[in-house]
Amino acid sequence: MIAFGPVPSRRLGRSLGINNIPAKICTYSCAYCQVGRTLQMQVQRRSFYSPQDICDEVRQMVKSSSDQALPIDYLSFVPDGEPTLDINLGREIDMLRSLGKKIAVITNASLIWDETVREDLARADFISVKVDAVDEPLWRRVDRPHRALELEAILQGILDFSREFKGVLVSESMLLAGINDSEKSLEAIAEFLAKVDPAVAYISVPTRPPAEKWAASPSEESIVRAYQIYSSRLRRAELLVGYEGDSFQSVGEVESDLLAIAAVHPMREAAVERFLQQADSSWDVVEKLLDQGKLAKTEYQGNYFYLRRPKAE
């Protein structure tokens, strides 16, 4: 199946996914990949599916969703491999325009040094680029790229694209405990991203079983430190540490609302107190969530922070 969903996404609302790459054909073999190790690594772009077949299947899914009154905010190229390996990506985006939906591409940015890739991506409305490290050894350990790729060219390609792109550009950094979550590494990534100036810089941690067992989620303190460093240098930083879609279940319930906020923004103790006061609720809510393991408390730079604890699926 090429099209799937629509599924809830904190970044994109209700997203209809487009799997334009056969399973596990990628430019990277990321240590944390939730769908396992890459089966076929390549960097040469080629055709995988007929653009017409993709467009027909997506059109049918959009119609079915409409018939069932299921809203779709974005058509999202988010395959099991790297979407820009598809040499027809730009043409497919153009063909899907007739459906009247915004189009997103979630890319690891490994081929963005290629001008034709940037031209294809520029046709979309929303682009997410991955920046897990700006240091060569860390990049190779975390993302495990195809040997033909060069980090310097990728970073320059991201910068070039950020200056050309007219849509919404966001970044995502996946942090692994003891690998790329040190203050030095985070400072370096944030310094680079400040030049890119993404609309949002997302910070992710593994929430599903990774390709390698050693690819573990950082401590709560490390996550908060990352958020603080990113927030001090970038327009907006957000965490992606909870189940997708939770932040959209806003039903006025104190517990769910608190968890939704804490999954995106670590909250200082004083902010949590104000939140509870405004909701006419007590600190018992926090104690309950801490006891249940849903909320984590950690100290950073003399302040206590509360954040939603990442959960493995």
C-alpha cells in the first residue's frame, strides 16, 4: 500500500501518508530507526513507483476519507526509506496539487546537496529536515550514512535550501543517550540551526524499539538541557517525546492537558503551579502523574522541570 491514514501528527494535524519508497531503501541506516536496519543503502535517485499509480491511490484515499468525514490537513511523503531517492518526487507533488491539500515531505536531508532535490522539495508546503549531529564522527555513529555522503555538503545544502524555500521549514534532531546529547554536541547543533532558522526545531528521543539496542533515550535532565539550549538560540523549540496525537486531545481535562503541554515544553515548577491554579486544581494531579510514571521531575540549572516521560511502545 502506497497511501495510508489519515493519522494524527503533532506537526501536521491529520496526515495522509505516502510511502513512495519500498521498505527500507535508504541513504542512512540510523541506529535508532523504528523499522529496523536498512536493507538496501543507495544514494542514486531512481523511479520506484509510477507517479500516476501514486496519484491514483492517494486520490482514492482522499475520497474515502471525505466520504467518512475524516479531515486531512496534509498529504505527507513519509516512507520507510528516504523520500528524495524517488526521482519523480517533484512530478508527484505537482500531480497531487489537484487534490487541494497541503503537501509535506519528511526527509533526512542526506541528498539536499543536490540542486534537483532542492528543486523538488521546494514544490512542497512543509519540509522537515533531520539534523542529528554536525560533527562527522557523531553523524556517522548515529545516522550511519552511505559511504558516498559527506556531512559538510549536506549541511551546506540545508543552509542553501533554507534561503530558497518559501514554505514552512522545520528541523528534527534525534537524541541518543551518551552519544549526541552532550552539552557540546547540543550547542553545536543549535548554532548551526540558528543559521537555518527553522520555524520549529523539534527534539526527538526514541519512543519505539530502535534498530540497535544501545540507541537509548537520554535522561530527563538531558532532554531539558537540550530544550533550554535550543530555546535560547532558536525561534521555537518543541519536544517530540510522547505518542503522536496526544496533544490534540484537548478536552478540558487537567491531567491530559498537562501531559500534552509537558510533552512539548518542559514546564518549570512555578508554571505548573499557575496552570493548576487557573484550572482550579491541586498539586495532587502532579503527584498522581509522577506516581504513574507519566510525568518526570528533573533539576536543571537550579530549577525543577516537569516533562512528559517518553514511553516505549
